[in-house]
Amino acid sequence: MLVSCGLAGCFQVDQVITLLPDGSGTVEETFMVSCKIAESMAVFAGGISDQPGTADTEKPKKNGQSFFKDADIKKRAEGYGPGVKLVKMERIANKQFEGYKAVYSFRDINKLRLDQKNPGMPEQSGKESDAAPKGTEFVFTPGKTAKLLVKQQKKKVAAGEEASETAPLAKESGAEELAMVRQMFDGLRISTKLVIKGKVIDSNATHRTDSTITLAEIDFGKLLDKPELLAKIAAVQPGDQAAAMEMLTKFPGMKIDMNDELRVSFR
């Protein structure tokens, strides 16, 4: 993976999935990472720029621009599913973050997958033979009125793993836990939207404006000055993504579609 879970609070991911009436479309992904983290990872790469035969676009640079390698960005297409290809890519940067904007194309949205580990992040396996779909699965039915079913699989704590009386869910979070949550979420922003190229006839989407449906829009920066909210996040049972998502829907500025199966009919 390009970014480990330990860097959760240091990246920003914005995705726009555009669906055409024939079931094909594109995924526009804007991936930004903290310049400080990019520079640290470039140093950690350890002297790649000094190796003979290394292409300029693959060499770590002092300003951290090499954190995202061309080959890695292209390979991310595999994580979205079979038949997905990189169409174009450009590098972007500002004072705090650097990264890229890439557009991937797909012929059949039925084969498109989004990873459940991190909303907005693609599955990294790139295998077509995975027995069970993970994360967000799309089921498209063409026709005069096309239909799209978005299955959002949210991981829940398995039976026997419920919190005990002494588990984090049942106790008040201390200053150390809150500080850790603050560090993890500082600067973290995730957004995933679905744009339908056509007129939406019917949909049960929680957040929709015309033909644009918001699957997730989370800006954790808005929570950093609200210790009471951070305390609730810190107390969620580890691994219970469903509970975490449900909790976030109650926070100001957070948009998450809670439908297990989101339906859209359009022409």
C-alpha cells in the first residue's frame, strides 16, 4: 500500500465515481499526504536516488515529491478491480500537502470495488478470484431505466467480541487516549461521491443533490476542538466499523450514507 494505517491522520483522499448509462465510467482520485510525512518516507527509502539507472520520476527528492511513484499510481488501478486502467495523472501540491490527481477508467462498474478498511481507499489485492467482495460493491442493470445497487459492507464486531465492563467502550477515555485520537485525525479528510450521468428517477440515498450522491464526506479536522466528540470516538470498540460510521453521522459536518444497499434508478 502507498500509505500505511499508521499515517491515517496525515492524508486526504477525494474520490468522484462517474457512471455512464452503459455501466462504464471513471474514478477520479485526488490523494494528498502531509509534506512532512512525504519527506520522512523519502529519507526512509534510503538512497534510491543514488542508484544508477533509476528514473528521475522514481527518485526520492528533498521536497518529498517522490512519495508517490508513477508505477505505484498506475498499479492502484488493479486495486479497483479487473479492467480498470489509468487514463491520466498529474502531481499537485500546496504548503502542507503534496500528492496527485489521477483518473481511472472502467468498462463495467459491476467489477469495481472500494476497500472497506479505509473509506475511499481502493482494495490492494488486484485479484479477480477473491471469493467474497469487500467494502463497496456495485450491481448495475442496464435498460431504458438503468438501475444501480450499491452494497456497502460495514465490518461489525463478531459474536463473542462484545465489549466487557472494563473494555474501552464502557469506560471514560483519558487524556492519553484523546491525545492519540487527536494525532491520528489531524488533517484527515475523506470524500467519496457518485455522479450519475443522466436524470435520477428514484433513489434512497441519504445525501443527494440532483445526480450527485455522497457516499462519505468526513473532515476530522472539525472534531479536533470538540473533546467530548473525540472522547466518544476513542471509546468505540476496535474493529467495529459499523458503530464508528453510525456515530460519525451524528457529528456536525459529517455525511455518511448508512444504507446497506443504496438504490438508484436513472435515465
